Amino acid sequence: MAQRYERQEVFLVHDNAAYHRAPEVRDWLRYHGHRFHLCSLPKYSPQFNAVEPLWHYVRMQATHNRYYATEEEFVGSLDGTLTSMAHDPHPIQGYLNSFR
């Protein structure tokens, strides 16, 4: 199945965080970067990044003010929230209205 995606172009919008410029990322892009069109957002501009309000939602639903005794519990909470978002996007639509 991976071969099916080999020829696909990918537009990667990223927010200029320092880890996007890490040596490991640069090395990976040297090998795979020919398939990517990198689109950088201005630094310190979360208002342009649609994923930021979604991360806020996930944090509020899955991790905010919660203690997880095990990594499995933590991952299970995140997985549950993300799965719920995928199956029923209505609760997050308001977070994305400004990006229409």
C-alpha cells in the first residue's frame, strides 16, 4: 500500500517551531523532501495555524487537570479524544470557523 502514496505530492504547512529545523528533520527531508512542498507560517502566529485550537480542545478534553498513573491510560485518553473528533467533528467545528 505504501507504493500507492509514493508519487503523491504533499503540502506540509508548519509553524517554524525550532524542532522543525532540528538536524534529524533536515536529514529526513534530504532523503524524502523531494515529495514535499514546505509552507512555513510566520513565527509566533498561532492564529494562522488551524491545529492550535484543536490541540487546545484535545488538551481540555483529554489531559487538562488529569493524572494518569500509566502511559497506557494517558495514550488511551488521547486516543479516545482523537477518535471521537474523527467520528463526530461537530464539537470542534467552532474552533475552526475562523479558518474558513
